[in-house]
Amino acid sequence: MSSSSSDGEYSGGDGGRHVPRRSVTRALGHELGGETHRRIPPKIVPADDRYAAVLDCATYALANTDIRYDRTMAHGLGRLCKDVSATFGRDAEWDGTPAFGVFEFLSRFVKAGDDNDFSEGRALYLLPEFTKGDLKRELYTIMPSLQGGRSGEVSSYLDLINWLLRKYADEQSLSDQDALFHGAAQGADETENDYYVRLRGLRRLCGYIHTEGQMKSRYMQGLGWEIRADVREHNTPNMPMDLLVQYAQRKRDVCRRRLLEQKDEEDRRAEERRVRRAARPAPRKYVTAAVTAPPQVGEVPSGPSRWGPP
């Protein structure tokens, strides 16, 4: 078993020989065949330039581009994983569904990486810890082993990012998702805040290719006609999105109260008309007597005869 001494030296498994830690690190790096130069994998080149950045693995590069990683660094991986969980969220483990969740997953991982300042070398082995299910098992089959027994399909953090993008994101599906964003409109039973949450989810699934200004414009266009003009007039270029949503919600509440008041007034008038009709006196009933038609000229009226019955 290996251990480290208090003077910064590394004690090997033979127990009697002490060598500097950096020497062991170098030796293990050579043993694992690790590269010291950072290599950028071939880019995914989409037909639409709008999707170029979101499909480029370099977009998800970490601030710390050191790619070195060996068994001496593996001892602190568990502690680092707990620290990253505080930023990333342990309950946010991704299982590969929905497919476009890859953009949000990678964006959150990059933020957690930069906040905790871990390198791309550590990120290669840390990223699978935030996946689950079949995806996690598949990642372990394509990654290199620290014991050097398996080289793996991917050899670096950017290789792993590129593999995820090629597996879960394609241009046609991204284009379809983009069309859903641009065609989004508020539903009949949907509040202004619910509509904003749904639109924000569509933007997230598109890999955040839409700017805040485009998000705001789409939101206003999709609002109900009753408040759309007022919200556009109230909007300013520097107004935060959440304040705009709050204003739209207030305008909708005012419109809703006005409609309810109008409906209550119409119901009240209809009830008054019903009461007035019920209070009217019943119409008089006239009896029509039987009228006998007058006899024609020269016709003897019927009646008793002086000579008796005929």
C-alpha cells in the first residue's frame, strides 16, 4: 500500500524507499501513457451557422485546461465530487433523456467546474459521476482506465464532450426545437408566468442559442392580444425579463377582474329582467260567446211554426 509522508514525499509500496511526489506523478503519467498536450477533437460542422457554437465541444471547455490526471489525483476525487455537487446539484444527475438535455447538462457542469477550479484532466473522470442509468454504464465502457488496462474510445475531457454531442444532438432535431421556440404562444389556460417557464424550457433545450433580447421578443409576441400592446409599450431594452413577466401578470389580473366585473354586471341585469317579467300581472282572460250567423235576405229564420212541426 502506498502512503504520503508529512514532508511532501511519497512512500512507495516497498516501505523503505522515499522519492519526491512529483517524480511519482511523472512516472505514473508515463505508465498510463498520458498526454501532456491538449488536443481539440474535430468539430461538428452544421449547415446552419447558428448552431455552430452549441455543437462545438470547445464551447464547453473549462478555464483550467490542464489535462494531466493519474492515480495520485484519484484519492481526492470523492471529496471533489461532493464539493461539485453543491454547485451542480446531486439530484440533477442526467440519464440521457431528453436528448437535448445534453446542452443544459454540459452548461451546468462547466459552471460547476469553473466555480470549483478543477482541471479538464479531473473532469474526464468526474463527469460520469453526475450521470445515471444506462448512460453512466456506457460512459465507463468508453473511458480509459486508470490502471492502464483499457485505452478507451475517448482519451480526454473534450473527447468525451464531443462524444456526448454526437450521440445526443443533431442539427435537424435542433432545428425542429428552434421552430418550437419561435412558434410558442400563450395557451388559453396558461398564466403569463407559466408561459414564461415553458418558453425558458424551450430555450434551454435549444442550447441557449437565443439571446435574452430574442427571448423577450418571443415572449411578448406570444402573449394574449388583450395585454400584448401594453406590455410592449412598457418594455425597455434594459428591463430584466422577470420584471417584464411580473408586469404582464399584473396586466392580465386587471383584465381578468374587468371581465369578471362585466360578466357579473350582465348577470345582474339578466336577473333583474327576469324578476320584472315575473312581477307583471297575469293577462285577463276573455270568454268569447258563440255568435250565430245572420240569415240571408229572403230566408225565413228558423223557429217554431204556427202549424206545428213540418
